[in-house]
Amino acid sequence: MKYGHFDDESREYVITRPDTPYPWINYLGCEDFFGLFSNTSGGYCFYRDARMLRLTRYRYNNVPTDTGGRYFYLRDSGAGNYSGDVWSPSWMPMKSALDRYECRHGMGYSKISSARNGLAFSQTSFVPLGDKCEIHKVTLKNESSAEKNVDMFSFVEFCLWNANDDMTNFQRNFSIGEVEIENGGSRIFHKTEYRERRNHYAVWAVNVPVAGFDTDRQTFLGLYNGFDSPQTVFVGKANNSVASGWSPIGSHHINVKLAAGESKSFVFVLGYCENPEDQKWEKQSVINKKPANALLEKYSTPEAADKALASLNDYWKSLLGRFTVNAEDKKMARMAGVWNQYQCMVTFNMSRSASYFESGIGRGMGFRDSNQDLLGFVHLVPERARERILDIAATQFPDGSAYHQYQPLTKRGNNDIGSGFNDDPLWLIFGVAAYIKETGDYGILDEMVPFDNNEALSETLFVHLKRSFEYPIKNAGPHGLPLIGRADWNDCLNLNCFSSTPGESFQTTANFESGIAESVLIAGIFVFVGPDYAEICRRTGRKEEAEYAEKEVAKMIETVNQHGWDGDWFLRAYDAYGKKIGSRECEDGKIFIESNGFAVMAGIGLEDGRAKKALDSVKQHLDSPYGIVLQQPAYKNYHIELGEISSYPPGYKENAGIFCHNNPWVTIAETKLGRGTRAFETYTKICPAYREDDSDLRRLEPYVYAQMVAGKDAVRHGEAKNSWLTGTAAWTFVSIAHYILGVRPVFDGLLIEPCIPSTMKEYTVTRYYRGADYHITVDNSAGVEKGVKSITVDGNAHNGNVLPVFADGKVHKITVIMG
Ligand code: GLC
Ligand code: GLC
């Protein structure tokens, strides 16, 4: 069943009923202020760091799910024989029956429209460019033939800034809440902890005079009431409560008289304001409101809000104009051209920190995750990719290893998960190579970058890459394969952990440092990124280093050939006793997706038929209607020598779930074999737009990828979990844009190498690349899966399949004939 539809013209997903199988959300904000916004106005917002600077409270794992947000309540006092009514126009939190409902999630904004008993409501929510706030423009329209007398109540609940503390430290928290109120209540300021070490406060304001306000939660809701039965709204009159401790909220009460047919708009602003340390106060105990006043001045009219939304629309239009797709297959075109890239921007901003699944209090930016995410947005915002690379590299240790994650606010590596994931270093080469291929900016290699965030330990970025490259060589095991350390890409393959203590972290515990457990996947990653490292060396005059790198790559290929092949597929690893993992010899976990995808992507076994054999084995043993599962057979029991992977029930997460992140590796690997039909099939199986009709089973948003879909061993095979923040976004974009549609940046230009189903007869791609627009039409009337017969550039025959760097600000017409 479907719960909505795509509106391609306006780049929106239109949700047509509020009771989606799970909250279907959107992200507001694309710079440093962010909001999560569900189709029923649930969610929360924060400035820069979801843990440290949270503006509004959100209860995870709540019952019912998705309670808490920026709510509006309406109360129609009635007239004639209509006795009046109270309802939530966004459906939640009251679950009010609505005569009409629609939520449009667009690029950086969402719009909820509804109606009940002749009163239409619309709420357009977004974060304007350049400001640290959410704007909620609300319009009420009287669609009845009689005058209406409406009371509107706004509602937000403030978080006491540190979202983790906020949920736990009640002995302190219940006594520290403070607010200020101005303009008769239209401006509400949340200033908890401002009296001491904070220099920031939040403001929740509306641009019209109010009839009253509330800032104390219990007074507003009434004792023992939930958000679904706020006493104040039923009574129809605010209490002008001033919070002192307990739970500060912001609620405006506005009287709205509407003649028949009349409409009125209101601008609500929820903002973050900061003062210099020496200008915190206007006078004793009164905060300096200058920044808030300036912000509210700017958005004091509906026209100003509309203008800000129009600029935001222009911003997204030009951003997404950098890569567009037109094809008969609309699902593919809208995902590749719009939604996949949009999701990539969100993962760029969030890494894995704040979603409805990632609470935003635990995880910072991941070293490996952020490097991979980069592939999905470097063509959109190369300058910001550059900055991201330098930030990530600064958390690397002098020996090439890395903090597994860092805090976005401080940009410092954090010790929560520590280090020792031995794949981490290589992803830096992966990210930097992608950046250089996109931009041609070799200058980044000369930037001085600290190790371990210590300026005194600064070296050039190139030295960082060198340490990355050498790490797996210097940390090799008995077979010459890279040691796995805490884990490799698969966080849950914890081969040195040996945990028997409940609750002990699999990622930071090492009860048996074997110095033996090795990873074939890391070897594959090494062979995949090694040639790029060598190429970077060669192009920057480091000929000897390039030769050394090529020698090491050749050696690693040899090692994989000798010790990484199981007969019909690539092995996955060797455990702490030197026993094989991912082998026909194993009882469970005989074959894994990761090492097979990566080895073939890296080109191992292409000449001698093993690559084909490996991918055929993947298809035979791991494929399912909803994607390729991580391994088979699923582990039935907990294995102390394997760690977290065997802790999950069969079919979930790393224990044979469809872990979407690694599916595109197989897609790309298939294009290496030239099997376009199969490549496209693996692409579509995890692509959400193809599962829109199946939303009851899938449950999550049909416009974004999910981290995991339950595998064949699970009860609800096909059910998705953990949407939005996943490496799946970047990798699927790479698989479709670079390898299937085949427009791929390389060091010298844009490589054209389509690999598509033979039934795909034509498509066009426009690509902005190093200062010029490439308008590419691919003609496959020959009906092949791979192979380029000819290319013309602006009408002239072109030699080879790398399009040159024009950098002339012009549009170039490229025709590609397959055959
Ligand atoms: C999660 C992590 C990622 C890891 C993957 C597989 O997506 O963010 O770093 O590679 O799980 O375990
Ligand atoms: C990744 C994995 C998850 C694991 C977590 C540990 O997110 O997907 O299964 O529990 O890492 O940090």
C-alpha cells in the first residue's frame, strides 16, 4: 500500500495520510542549524551539535512514537448550532480526525496542510539560509460561510541544552529552568544555564500580539495530562505562567477572528542566539536580546518568510542542477537526480549523529563514515568537502590509525569508541582521491594538518595519506593480510574482543589481543584505493613512492590470491586462532558479501574468472527480493570469537540482514564484469522508490535509503530500519551515477562508461564538472549492456572515453553511442 506519491515537478514527496507506518521525516537546515521534522510536525532542532546544543526536547523510544515537536493546537469556539472543537491540525499529538491532510516534504522544507470543520490550516517549516532558526509560517483560512473565532496555541518544549543530561540528571535539572518573556508574551526566551557558563539562549516568538502565553509545562498541560490533552487549550485561555525550574516550554495563545473566506498568516521563529562573553547582560538578570531582536525583525512578516523560502528553493535548485538525470525509468531518475543526492547532503551534515534511530547523543562524526559520505556530496559542495577532509585528517594518529569518531562541535577525536578499527586509515585515501578527481585541487595535499588534533604534530595532508597507506602494510598478520584490529568496515566482526560480560562494548573491548586475526576486506580496500594513491604520488612528482605503492598493491593482490580465495568466493577473514571466516568449511557464515564486492570492485580475479565466480556465488547464496544479505547461513548462536555479529538474531543487522551500505559494492562489481542487467537489478532492489507500493512491509520513507532491511532469516523479511543516516546514500549514488549511468570523475576529466540493462535505450545526464556543464545523451539503441562505440563532443568526434576539463563556464553537448 502507498501513503503518498512523488511530485517530481516540485521535488517533493507528498504524504496523503498522517498515519504512515513509521514517522516519515525530513531534515530542515543545510548549514549549522538543523531540525528533524516528521509528517505530523514531530521532531526537534539543534545548533551544530545534536547532543550539546539541543534547543527542543525529544523523547526517544516514546509511546506513542513521535511525540514532541513544534505543535499548534486549534480551538474553534463555535457559533450557532456548531458547539466548538479542539484539535491538532498536524494530526499528532491529538490524533484528530481531519477532513483533509497532506504533508509535502521538499528540499529543506516541509509543508503540512489540513482542514477540519471549515477551517484550513497550513504550516510551512524550514531553516532559512544564513540564520540559526526554524521558521514556521502558519496560515489559517476560514472556508466556511460564517465568521470563525479561533484560539491558536503554539507549543514547544525546551531541552536544557545538553540532550544527554536533559534525560538523566533530574536532581539538578528540575531546579535550573529559567525563561524571560517580552512583548506581552509573543517573545519567549529560554535561558537555562545562561546565568553561569552559557552565552546562548533560545527564542520562540510570533510576529503578532498574543492574548497570553505559558512557559511552565505542567501549568499548560494540567497535572497528569499528555500532549494530547492540554488543559489550557480546552479551557481556551493561557495562564501566563512563568517557568521556574521543572520543564520550561514556550506556548503562545493567539485569538484569530476570521470572516467567511478570510485567511491570516503568522510567522513563528524558533532561534538560537549567542552573545559575546562581555555582552551577555542588558542589566542584572536580564539577557541581552539584541541578536534575538535582529533575527525577529528580519522575519517579522509573512512576505519575509516567503522570500527566505524562495532563496532556499533557489539554493537547492542550483545545487541539484549539478547532476540531473532524465530517463524513461522515473523511479531511477528521481532517486539519482534528486532524493539520493538530497540524502547525501543530510549524511554529510549529520554523519550518524541525529535521526529517529540515531539519538544524536551517542555518536559523533565517524572517520570511515565521513570519508565515504564524501563521495555523495563532493560534486555538490567541493569547498565544504575540502574542509571536511582536513577536519577528519586532523583526528588521525601519527601512526596512521585514527579515532573512530569525532565531535562536530569541537572537531576533536573522542574516546568513546576509541580507535583501532584497521580499515579506518584507508578511507582517508578514498575520500581525498575522490576530492581531487572532482576538483583537480592537488594543493590540498600541501595543507598542514595536525595529527591527533595537536598542532605541534602537524604534517602535510600528503604525509597523512602516506601513513594511511602504510598502516595495513605495517600491521599485517600471519598470512600477510591486514590485521583487523577492533573490526573493519563491519563494526560487528570483533575478532579480538572475546566478550562474555553482558553489556560490555564489543567495539572497545579486547580481552584477547591475538595479533593474528586478519581481514580480507581490508586487503580489498587496500587494492581498491592503492592505485589512486600511486597515481596521486606520480602526479605530484613522487615517482619512487608511486612505484613503491604499486609494488605493495601487487603484493597484496598476490596475498589475496594465495590466502583469500575459498574456491567459489573470496574468504572474509581469519579469526584469532587463524581459522577461516566466510568459508565453505564454516558451519554458519560460509559466504559474506563485503569481501566479494570489494575484491571484485578492486579488480581482483577479473582475468581468471574468479570475479565472475564470486559474484555468481553471491547471487546464488545471498540474494533476496529485497537485496543481498550480509552473509549466509546466519549465525544461530553467539560465538565469542566473532563478537557482535553473532549477537544479533538471524536476519537482523550484521547477522545476515540486508545491510544496504554494502549492496552497491556488488552493483559496482557487476559493472566491472559488464553485467548491466544484474547491476541494475541489485541497484533497484534496495532503492526505496521501487518499494513505494509496499510501504506496509517496508515501513520507512519511500524517498530515502535505510541502513538495514530485514534479511531472509528474519520474521518480517523486507522490513526496513534506520533510514536517512547511512553510508548507503553515498554508495548507491556512486553506483548509479558513476558506474551504471557511467559518468565518473577521474584524474583527467569525466570518464564515460555506462553499464546498463540492454532494455534501457536512452538517457541523459547533465553534470557540472570543474567549471563547465556537460550535457550527455547516451544512445543505446543497439541494446547492449556495456561498451561505447563513439562519442561526439559539441558535434565533433572524440577520441577515447574521457571527456576533457573544459573549465570555460559553457555548456557542452556530448553524444555517446553504445555498441
Ligand atoms: C554502521 C556504521 C559503519 C559501519 C557499518 C557496518 O553503518 O556507521 O561505520 O561500517 O555500520 O557495521
Ligand atoms: C554499527 C552497526 C551496529 C553496531 C554499531 C556499534 O552501527 O551497524 O550493528 O551495533 O555499529 O557501534
